[in-house]
Amino acid sequence: MPAMASRGRGRRTINEINMVPFIDVMLVLLIIFMVTAPMLTPGVVDVPSVGKSKNMPKVVAQVIVNKDGTLQFKTPEATRSLNQREIGDAASRWQKGQGPESAVVISADKGVQYETVVKAMDALQKAGVQRVGLSVKQGG
């Protein structure tokens, strides 16, 4: 019995953590990121510059998107508040009465959600409106 007791007391516990496996894993992850990083393409949006059009329309109607998302259809004769469904039909009827040189321009406040402007453009496209443009400020 005394031999067993002395054997148990002779063991020492290891209080150190082996860092080699940790370093190996970190180096493998570093290599993976270094290899994949050049393959990723950044999400760059190439926005076209604004210039003057060569063929300016003779008659223009505006679809005005207000800050609160409401729509107005402004022609040289009158301005009417319309909803999303009515705006396309109104613009199509107006354009057919004016001829091929007429255009519809969407004017939106810069604080308006992008989705609202896209929905207005979609309504005009579905109604068959030709020559749709966006109103912008010249310069910066």
C-alpha cells in the first residue's frame, strides 16, 4: 500500500495550456482569408453623370413624389393628386393626347424612399408611357 500512496503524490498537474494547436488554427484561417480576399469584388455603383439632353421634349408632365409618399400628376394645364394605380393611366392618356414628343418626368424629394420612386416608374411602364425621365439638379 505505501507504494501506491507515494505514486499518487508524485504526479504534478500541468497548469499550462498548449498554444501550438491554437496557433495552427489561426494560421490556417489567416491563409484562407488572404486567399479569398482578392477574389471578393466590392459593391461599387457606377452612377452616370448628369448632362443636358440633346433632344429636349416639347411638352413635359411631372409625376411629383412628395416627402410623405403621395403622388401628384402635374401637366401644363393642372395638378392632380392621384394614387399609385391611377398615376399610370393618367400619364398614358395625357401622353397619347400630346403626341410622341411629350415626356413624363418623375420629380422626387431626396428624402423619399427609393421604393416609392421605383413603384411610380413601374406604374408608368405598365401603363405604356414612353419617354420617362428623372428630374435632377444640375451640378453638385
